[in-house]
Amino acid sequence: MNGINRRSILLAGAGIVGAGTLTACSNSSDIGDALVSPTASAVTAADMKRKATGRRKQVTLTAAPAMIDLGAGVMPKTWAFDGRTPGKEVRLSAGDTLVAELSNQLPNRTTTSIHWHGIALRNDMDGVPPAVQTAVRAGSTFTYSFIAPDPGTYFFHPHVGVQLDRGLYAPLIVEDPKEPLSYDDEWVVLLDDWVDGVTGTPDEVFAELKQGMGSMSGMNMGGSSAGPSNSDDGMGSMGGMDMGGSSSPSASTSASGGMSKKFMLMGATSALLGGDAGDVRYPHHLINGRVATAPDVYSGKPGTKVRLRIINAGSDTAYRVALGGHKLTITHTDGFPVQHQDVDALLVGMGERYDVLVTLDDGVFPLVALAEGKNANGLALVRTGSGSTPKATVRPKELDGMIMTASQLRADDDVRLKSAKTDVTHQIKLTGGMGQYNWAINGKPFDMKDPEANPILVREGQRVRLDFVNTTTMWHPMHLHGHTYQLGASGPRKDTAIVLPKKTVSVYFDADNPGQWMLHCHNAYHGEAGMMANVAYQA
């Protein structure tokens, strides 16, 4: 690893400063033109430019109540696609057209949708009510039809309320017909934090969180270890900090003044995440829909080279992922190739995906997804020979080894953005806090009743710079729909990136996909509270 000590920590999102200058700090007050609608001719024209194979992949996805088996006797009632969580994998090749009929069989007149996370698809198929489509009513169907242009590891989930934190998600794999990687097998590894049907519902979680912590006197708000607010060195104040991810004893205590908190997690801190690690206490952390005491098992032979496609479908939890006894070679993040890097562990925020290669040893090995800062974990097993099954709480030493996160990766030469002058720069100030649970962008919570209010304006053909300025004491995984951006001048191409507390992250993208696109925190509860904005093309 280029002489870097294996215990050194390379942090994501800690002040990547781009080469461009601040050319414009636009805001919504200068709208001079109409916005491009999701059904505009410009959307169709852009879609016509996508290379299509002519092949069609047809699937039907029925969203309905289900009792699912998470193992070890854990059988919650939830909502799922076709009675299973995760839903059945959808796999096609780059350039194929996916035709997916969503049948909404949810109870109580509940509306829903499907967002195809990470896919640079046509705007009217993005699945975000009310911005680009009307929510699909209970008892109705809606057919999504779009070209999947870029190979990679993706997934799909609803974009209505906090439905992401139920069982409505599944992997979406777009294969590369000219796959440059050489490997023997694949294993899709889908991570999730689980509450639904065990201790409550996501709606109950959100209702409690919205009460805020303003009246909870004497509680640590989790931002004290965020480091200096102007630090751009990528390291923060890391010296001597425990990287074990354990939460403080206050995590299980209720607030003073009789405000009993059933779902709110107190005292969860992580140096990797710059302080407060998360809001929600989850009873289970899953890998491929299984609890740690009844893990999913990958069976293979020693010497097999396996591509792991790791997806964090969680709503409030970053995972530190390691395979005991093995090094991992990072090849992709968020679907796009990077210059290969060997690591011991990965930090994966909500909505992020990583592809890694690993050559399997002989024995039984734990694949651990440590719930960063929450003193809990998900577990799966790799079995290539004889050996005893590790405990559900196993902590392989790799978790504390070399951890390389997105800011230290470099885009593969084939996908790095071409050098270009920045045409417009937008400051995306992340605001709010746990006190009043008033998460927002630029101080303005997103208004679902008026999605075109306060847009982040761009024009087709522009090179756009976004400066994510995190003014809060929590980390935020910031996800842009319909595009991939580049971290800094030569960092990886991504659609979701971790922005640490009190840090700034600069990203660049080409405005080549007209329409109206959500930009939001992929913490489901932060996004629903208002940390969301509309990146809108001007007509």
C-alpha cells in the first residue's frame, strides 16, 4: 500500500478541494427560465443518445405485506417485493432496456414508487414522487421502462416517506459486456439495518426522531469529536482515538425529564465518521436478509477469486466491512472503476456500493459488517473447507487494519472526467441538527408539496461543481440522482459520498441528463425531514 502503515486510517469526505474556482454561487432567486420537465423533449433527446442493445429485460415487482424469515426465529411482518427481503436480484447488460412493472399491493391506501439508485436513466423513470411522477396508488400498477447505460453494482428501493427502512429493496446488477476483470465467481453482499416488525415501524421511528432532542438536557449531541471546522487535511483529530466503534453507556439510557426514547440511539460515536455515528437503535443488522446468529453462507473452493458486490441498503448505519483472514482489492465504487487498491476493510455509507476482489483461503471465515459506532454487527460466512463457525459477535483484526475510503481512491483512466472549465458552482450547505430534527439544505427543508421551490439550477452542457459544506455535527451520505460526480480533480466517480461533520467536499459532474433530479442525504430520516433539494435543468 505505497508504504502506508496498515493501521493508518484514510478518511472519506474530509475536504477534497477541487481545482476549479468558485465561478457562481447561484440560488433559486434568479430563475429566469422555466425548468425542464421530466417529460420534456430534451429528456427524450438525451435518451435517444444512449447506446441501446435492443434487448429487453422484463420483471414484475409486487410490493405487498409479508412475513419474512431473517433466521434464528426472527420473523417480522414488513413490506417486501414478492414476499422476500432482499427482493430477487435483477441482472441485465449495459445498454439493455429494463421493463419493470410495479404492482402496489400495500395496505391502508399507501402509495409507493421505485427509485433505481445510481442509474443515469431518463428523468421520468427516476421514481421520485411528486417531482418526476405521481406516486403509485395502492391497487394500481406503473411500468418503468429505461435503458441501463452503465455497467456496475446498483440497487432499487422506494422513494416515498421512510419506506426505504422496510424490506422493499433488491440488488440491480448491470453487467459489462466487455468485462475487464478476471474472476471465478460473484457474491452480492447486501447490508441493512433492521427495525420493521421487531421493535416498531419506520414511521414510528421517524415520529419519535421528529420530536428532537432539544428538551433532553445534559445529553452529548455527538459532535464533540468532529475536529477543527476548517481542517482540510483529511485526517481530522484522529490521534489516540479508539476505532473500535463501541457506543458509550448512555446509548441505552432514556432521556431526562421522563422522555422515554424507544428508537433514538444516544452516544453512538465514531472517529471514522467524525463524531455522531447515527440516530437510530436497530435490533438487527443484516447481510443478505439474515441476522448475525443465522448467517448467510457463501460456499466455494480454496483459491477461488470472487467478486464481492457490496451494497449498503441501510437507512441510518455506515458499515465497516472486512473478511477475516483476507485482503480485499477495491475495483469499483458506485458502479465505476477505480485504480485498484488493497485494503483490510471498507467504510460503506448508506447508498454506497463497493466492488472488491478476494482470493479465498482454506477454512471458514467471517464476513463482518460492523455497524460503525453502534457496537453491533452483521455477519455472513465464507466456507471453503473445514472449521468451526465463529461467534455472531466476532471482530476480525482486519476491521482495525488498513481502511481506505472513497476520498483516497482515484478514478480509473477510462472514466475520469475530461479536464474542463467549471461553468457553475453551487454551495450545498448541509444544515440542521438533532436538537430540533430540522435537517435541510441551505437552511430550507425540501417541500414535497412544491418540489420546484428553491432549485439548484444547471443548464445542459455545463461542467458543474457542488461544494458540500457540512455545518452540522453529523456525517451525511449525499446522493445525486441521474448522474455520477467526481470527487475532486481525480477522485472516484460516485453518486453517493460521505461528507463528515464540519468538512467541505467538492465534486464535479457534467450536466448531460436533462430533467429534475433529487440531491439528498441518504440517511432515510434526514432526507425525509428535509435534507433534500432539486437539481433542476433550466429550459
